[in-house]
Amino acid sequence: MNEHTIPDSSSLHGWRKSTYSGSEGGSCIEFLDGYPAGVPIRDSKTPQGPALVFPPTGWSSFVAAVKHGTLSA
């Protein structure tokens, strides 16, 4: 399966936000574990909108870089 986007991400259940996200409803992303094609990511403000699906290794590398502060602007 080579799926890069999900047009309507509201059809999937189990989305979660980072524990660093506040409850004020600001700009957040949500992700979904256990999706067979990779790791879906969506904008929390538009749950009916699309989600991008990233390969698990790419998502893991991104999360590690964020945790270690190695991303440059």
C-alpha cells in the first residue's frame, strides 16, 4: 500500500495530540498509531480535513530531531 494522503481523516479513530499541546485549542497536530500504511498526521483544528501519511522511519527521525533540538529553521 502506497498511500500518502487520507482525504477525510475523520473516518479514522484514535487520533492523539502531543502531551505538550495546551487545552487552549491552538495550532496542534494529531497523529494516529497503528495505521498500516505509515503514520497519519493531521491538523487538529480541521479533523474532517486531510491527513498526510509518513513512513514510520521518517516520523521516528522527525520526533527524535524535535526531542533533541536538532532541527534548524
